[in-house]
Amino acid sequence: MKRILKNTQGFTLVEMMVVMLVITVLLVITIPNIAKHNENINTKGCEAYKKMVEAQVQAFVLEKGMYPSSIGDLIAGNYLPENAGGCPGGKTKLTIGPNGQIIETTEVAAAK
């Protein structure tokens, strides 16, 4: 005698909807926090990058006896990598002033 077993276990539509609701609430809570932390990370990365460029300017002065006129001088002298010149995130560019001070320039996106 054969017995046919039916699998009657499973999730109902209501249970699945509750799970989807919980996942949606968690996503709504976490996504704004991630975006806030991303901007904070870019700000701290820019500060660290600026300090690194300041240190490389001092190294340039010690070796050459003069201040570099631009970031390009630091790149040409292998003090900075070739893609240097801006902070992480690409919104802030760094330039060198006449006495070796680092000047931050914020780029404004062009309106379309």
C-alpha cells in the first residue's frame, strides 16, 4: 500500500508580507545612516590627504630649497602619485600657495 505524502508546510502570504515589511523598515532606517557616514569618511579622507600633501611640500623644500609652485611640481618630482590633486570624492581640489600653504578649492557642479 502506497501512501502519498503531501507537504502542507510552508509560509502563508501574510507571513511573507510581514517579513517583507520588517526588511523594508530595516532598509529605511539603515540607508540614510550609510549615506551620512559616507560623507563623514570623505571629509576625514580629505583632511588626511591634505596633511600628506603638506608633508610632501616640506620634503620638497628640504630637498630643493624652494617651495613647489604647483601640485604638478610634486607629481613631477615623484612626491605624489600621478593621479594626485584632489580629495577623495572629487569635490575638493588642492593647490599650493606662494609660501607652500595648501589651499582647498571646492568645485561646483555645472548646471545642465
